[in-house]
Amino acid sequence: MNAEAYRPFGDEECLDVFTHAAAMDYLKNQKPRVLYISYGETDEWAHGGRYKSYLDAAHQVDAWLAEIWNFVQSDPQYKGKTTILITTDHGRGDIKKEEWTSHYDKIADSYQIWFAAMGPGIEKKGEINQNMVLFQAQLAQTMARLMGKVFVSNHPVTAGIPYLLIRQNEIYTVKLVIPVLRHRNGANR
Ligand SMILES: [Zn+2]
């Protein structure tokens, strides 16, 4: 079906419904320890200034996140030991409301992004804000620590978010969620 679908964002990007279907199929049948899903419609509709479509896409992704979470909680392999992290690749203009479709260093306040987390050890606090500066780059090591690994690379690696990680019997779990992150540099999309 994906091959037959129209592609409003160009040949290299499919509609999110196909991404989600493939992800759920892989999750249920391959049972990976780590699964990365990249939904793209909110990004594309926002860049295009299509606010209603942007909200519709966000609403749909919310429903899919619920589906993922409900599956995780129903599956013995994942239940009670799976963390879901959700974030965005960049922020959007907010100081000048007409710049909401864009980002980059010249777009005021677009360096700010958010993340959310669900899983064992995470307190249900809803949306919260803490007086500290975190960076998107810290998520890689945070995720590695949650998996009991240390992320190493041939480039400098930013430390994880210690405030989120409490060590219990050699296992790191997320302590709480801080949704405001700062984006170091603007990606194109
Ligand atoms: Zn974008």
C-alpha cells in the first residue's frame, strides 16, 4: 500500500500511517530491545504553514503513542520494563508568532524543544518545567544508560541527564521528566 500512496512531502518520505504500521508490525513480531520511530507529518505540515493539518497529525500521533504504550503494557516481554521517550528534532519560532513554521538561529526562541518519557520509575507529573538547561545531545547517553550501556563514539559524547537517572542495582531508570530542552544548532528540517 505504501508504494501506491501519494507522497505530499516528496518521494523520500511516506505518510505516517505507513511508518506506524511497519513499526507496530516490527514491534509485535520481531520484539526488538530498542525501537526508533520517526514520524514526519507534524514537521512537514508545520513547515508548510498548514496549521490544521499540523494539529490533525499531532492528534493522530498521540493516538498511536497510546497504542504503542497499551501494547507494551500487554506484552510480558515489555510490560513494566520499557521506557518510551518522545521528542522532536527541532523547535519552532515562538517570540514572533508568524515565525512558527521555521527554526534556525535567526528565528527567536526556536532553540527550545521538549521531550516526554513514560516508563518504570517515572512519576506521573504531567507537564513540568525545571530551572535548568538541558541539551538534546544528552538524550543519546541517557538512552544508552537506560539500556545498561555506555554510548561511545569517535566524536565527543555529551553526558546523560543525571537528574533523570537514578542507579538501582546497576540499572538506571528515569527519575522524572523535564520537557524543556535546548537545541544546539538548527537542522534544516
Ligand atoms: Zn523540520
